Amino acid sequence: KKQVDILGVPVDMVSRSEAIEEIKKLIETPGLSSVFTPNPEMIMLAQEDEEFLSILKNADLVLPDGIGLLIASKIKGLGLTERVTGIDTMNSLLEYCGRESKTIYLLGGKPGVPDLACKNIENRFTGIKIGGFHDGYFTKDEESGIVNEINSINPDILFVCLGAPKQEKWISQYKHLLKCNLAMGVGGSVDIYAG
Ligand code: UDP
């Protein structure tokens, strides 16, 4: 896997289709794998937030959302020719989950929003299994209940939409407790699927 260092963040140099192939492999790998899609704002945030930087460094896959063009113009020949956005990747993954009858769990968004997003996802991606969802406005005390619910479902993919860096920190905090194959921080995607 080719990586390029962007201000200390190792970004994986993959095309959209390579990203999906990598993620499929991670789903089949034992233990929870994490995938993040930092945009330029997140890279800047990581400069002042050591914990966030370290989480990005330890991710299994880091996709360049929005910085692809910048990198490509700087480092020609490294093979990055297209922008790999979180939402494009999520779309392709949901298609894959539909084809393979995989189970997803959606965490995040305002109350009412993930429910609607899940309904739309179920209608659009035939075959997909919606294991469950929870809004992103919970207290610390409620977190163990959410983790237990996710674990009882044991989803193939957990999509976390809490905004950055909250979603990355949440995934990192519960990485060793969560029973699920892959967790991905996807920001405002829940709002997009809710329509
Ligand atoms: N969000 C949440 N809980 C929070 C903060 C944010 O569920 O405590 C949700 C918010 O409702 C939105 C999503 O996180 O659906 C992404 O927020 P934002 O657009 O700020 O993040 P970005 O996509 O820019 O990373």
C-alpha cells in the first residue's frame, strides 16, 4: 500500500476501486478495522490535537477526501488520479453490502435522522441488512448501552457520523470493545442519506 505523508498524516494512495477492495479485505480480517477520510480541515485539526493525529496514524485505511487533487499536483507519478470522498466510498460499500447481504449499523445524526437515512438506504440498496441505528446525541452514561446494542448485532460495518474529530475518537475509544468488523467515520453522510 502506497502512502503519502500529509503534515504527519499517512494517507493511502488508492483509487476509489482500490479503496473498496482494501475495505473488503479489512471486513474479512479478524478484529475491528478503522477507516477514516480526512479532509484538509481535519489534517489541520490534527496539527493541534495529538490524540487525533495518533488516531489517524493508527487507522487501517486513511482515504484522502478533498486533498487528492493537491497531492496529485504535487507528487505526480505516485498513482493518485482521483478524489476518494467519504460519501462515494460509503455509496460503493452500501452497494457491496446489498449484493453480499451484509449488516450495517448507523450511529450519529440528530434524533430522527438516522431512522430516515436507514429507511432510504434499505430502499436504495436492495439486500442490505440494517442491523440498527442510534442518533448521535447521547450522554457518556448512554455509551455502554450503545456499545452493547452494536455488539448484540455484530454488524459487518459500523458507520459513525458524529463529525470530526468526535467520530474518530469514539471509534478509537471503543475499538477494543466493539464487536464489528469495520468502523468508518463518515461525518455528515447520515444527513445526505436522510435526504
Ligand atoms: N453529530 C452528532 N453528534 C454530535 C455532533 C454531531 O451526531 O455530538 C452529527 C451531526 O448531526 C451531523 C454529523 O454529526 O449529522 C456531521 O456533522 P458535521 O457536518 O459537523 O461534520 P462533518 O461532516 O463536517 O465532519
